[in-house]
Amino acid sequence: MTSQLNVDTIVDKAGSGGTNVKIGNTSTYVSDGGSVVQNTVQGIAKSWVNAAGNGTSVNDSFNVASATDTGTGNIFFTHTNNTSNVNYSLTGGGQIADTNGTGCFFHNVQGGATTGYQIQHFENATTTDPFKYTGITLHGDLA
């Protein structure tokens, strides 16, 4: 026998309006078209960061504990909660600080560690910090 719960709002037991919803790794959702069922936890970003391009500060983040300037143009972002393996997907980009319109800009996001990931950015294959800010999102499995 299946059950169905129909409600407009879920609140905590005290009735204060706040709620904590826990979703297990077997939870699924139905696709936009209605014909495909996907795992909810697998589809959620496990980490994201918006940071100064020179590695001096994190503007905002989720599951990022710190940023370390590991060399000119290189920043390592340390996870708050590690990934279970290095088979994750990273997507990154940034806003260029150099507004003179010259140069070839290179933005490289590197994985390879369960403890975090690194960004490298260069202008004209040199070791300058051409990015005003950088942003990275991680999808994969947490430990």
C-alpha cells in the first residue's frame, strides 16, 4: 500500500516555521518531461566558490573552507567536507580584470584531490593574475 502526503507548508515541531528536511541518497525526482527518474543527491552541486582572482579572499562559497594562493595565477580551494574520490566534475570561469583587450587568457580548473581543487589562470601564457574573480562548481560524491 502506498501513501501520499498533501500539505502546503512543512514546519518544525515547535511550529516556528523553520524546518529541517533530510534527503537520503536513494531519493529521486521526476524529470521536467515526466518520463525520467533521477537521483536527487547525485544532481546537487557539492561545492561552489566565488573568490578573488588573485587568491586573496573568498567572496562567497558552499563547502569551501579556505583558499590558498599557491603561486602567481594558482589558487587551491580546500573543501570543508571532502569528496569520496577524485572522479568529480569541475566547471569554472571568471571575470577578466585586464580591460585593455590584449592577450590570450587561459583558465584551467584542476581536480585530483579529495581535499580540494585548484584553479590556474594566465595571460599570454605568463604568470600574471588577470582575473578579477573566479568561480568554480563541483559535482560528485562526498565522503
